[in-house]
Amino acid sequence: MPTYAYLCRACGRPFEIRMSIREKDTWKPRCPVCKSAKVEQQLFGFSFGGSGGGQPAPGG
Ligand SMILES: [Zn+2]
């Protein structure tokens, strides 16, 4: 079963959902933290790091 990575655009938290492709067809992704439906699917294969990162530091 594939895992899909999402990023919540409302609270900025990344989360992963494991489901079948058939489920994904009807499933509406929602943030498990703030329950927002404003989420964006992330693609695997990217990596953070390097220069020019605009990501807010955790704990700040
Ligand atoms: Zn959220």
C-alpha cells in the first residue's frame, strides 16, 4: 500500500497517509492536526538542505 505525503497549507504541518490507490480516488485529504482540507500533496524524492531554504525553524 503506497504512502502519500501531504503538507497542510493551513498550519504548515506535514503528514503521511497510507491508503490504496482505489481509496485515494474517493478519499478527501484532511490535516490530522487542524482538520483543514487545505492540504497539498508532496512528492517523494525531494530532500531539504542546501542554501536558500525558506522553511521556518521548528521551535521558533
Ligand atoms: Zn493543519
